[in-house]
Amino acid sequence: MHAVTVRDRSAGIAGLSLTEIDHPHAAENDVVVRVHAAGFTPGELDWPATWTDRAGRDRTPSVPGHELSGVVVGLGYGTTGLGVGQRVFGLGDWARDGSLAEYVAVEARNLAPLPADVDHTVAAALPISGLTAWQGLFDHGRLTTGQTVLVHGAAGGVGSLAVQLAREAGARVVGTGRAGSRETVLGLGADAFVDLQGDRLEDVGEVDLVLDVLGGEILDRSTALVRDGGTLVTVAEPPRIRPENGRAVFFVVEPDRVRLADLVRRVRDGRLRPLVGDVRPLSEAPAAFAPGGKRAPGKTIIRVSED
């Protein structure tokens, strides 16, 4: 089968290539999915799990990408809850070959059924971004009605969903990003927008929750905006500075079949709209990792095969 693989850590993005590899094997409690659409995180080439397994052994050539939507074509021993021919979407294991391939083996518990009226391209934009947004806002951030949340990268995959979820929960939402994202973010329901290149972040004032996906200087400066009892939540890096009278949380998103089912129901009801950016074929996946260039707002999705 065709897959995007990486072999040389020192080569970075230049080490990505479209190659032929063996079909995956379904281990116990696994399913094999024919991938129709896949999502990836550009920074995953820096993740240790991309290069080594849980025992620390080299596992190259490895397949990146961990979000997928497709159809079950095989079941491992003991697998229950899913059947051959079923449409599914979800989140693959960090330390196993990923979704930038025609087929992938995934633990069944990490996948949720995909309704027939939700496109694979839309579904592939949900797992990491949707679960990260939900877990950051509510599980770790404890956001409640009437509070104010500052969402960094509000036109991106995580940020765009966080804006919508926070707004639906009755929070006041301030989104940040580049100037060109202003209308997109306000259109998603944000109450205000901050251009991180042209506006003063400090003018936002105090907030109950900061949801950060950027890290670095923006993360450091955001600490001072957290009011007493508030929370700074980030997925970018462990915070170097903590709010004086609040909490600071760094977390890595976790699979959650029940929450995925809830998120896709919101999509069907029109209450949640994943912001899909560029859609590229599998052959262009290596180029899609490259930073810079003009991109559509939202998450880049790789279209692997058609229904």
C-alpha cells in the first residue's frame, strides 16, 4: 500500500516521502481501517513517539498522522463494538504507524462511528482538534457560563472549535491570530479579536481562562492576564511562568470515544463547524508539512481515497 513515511530524524520535513509499505496487521482489539481522509500535526516530526516505540526502540520507517476517517475492513481478535464496513473516525496511537496511509491499524476503543451524512474530510478535522478544544476548555479549564476565555490561534484547527464550544457554553470569547483571520474568528462567534502582530495583547484585560496552542512569548505574556482563581491551559509546552493566584495546566490530548460521538452529533446538528483549510491528496502530504506559504484558515486535511 502507499503511505507517507519518515526514516531520518535529522532530515526533518525533507525526510518525508511517499513509499510502498506492507499492509498493517490487526492486533488484539484492533481494527484495520481503509483511510479516506487524514489529519496531521506539523510538529509531530519532533515528537519522540514518531521515532521510537514505547520501549524506546527505533521504529522507522514510521508513518505520521494520527487523525483519520474511513471504513473498517478488518477486525483483530477480541474486537467488539465495531464491524466490517462501518464508517468510523478517531485518533490513532502516538507510538504506532499513523493515518497518512491507505490503511491503518487502530485500537477500536479510539474510534467512534461516523454517520453517513458527515463527510470524511470534515470528520478527519475533528479528533485531535475537537478533543483538545473540549478537554482544554472544560476538563482542564473548568470553563462555565459567564466567564471570559482567551483563545490563541482562534482560526486554527483547535482554536476555531474552541471558540464555538466556548460560545455555546455561554462564555465571552476573545480570539487571537493574524490580522487576516479577524473576520473568520468573529464569524465563528468570538466577541472580540486581537491581532497578535498589530494589537496589544495586554489590552484584553483579565480573563478567567487562557487556552494556548502557541507557546513561547505569547504564552509567557498571557500569564499576567489570568485573574485570581483563573486558569492558563496550554498544549504547546509546559508553562515557564505561572499565574500568581491561579492554575497553569499543560496537557496532551487523550482519546475519548464518547466525546467524539458527542462532537460529531454537534456537527450534524449544525452547532459545530470544523474549519477545514487546504485539502490535498496523499501524494502532496509531505509538502503540506512545510511551514510558511499562504494557507486557508483551518486544518489541512489529506484526502487519501474516495468513498
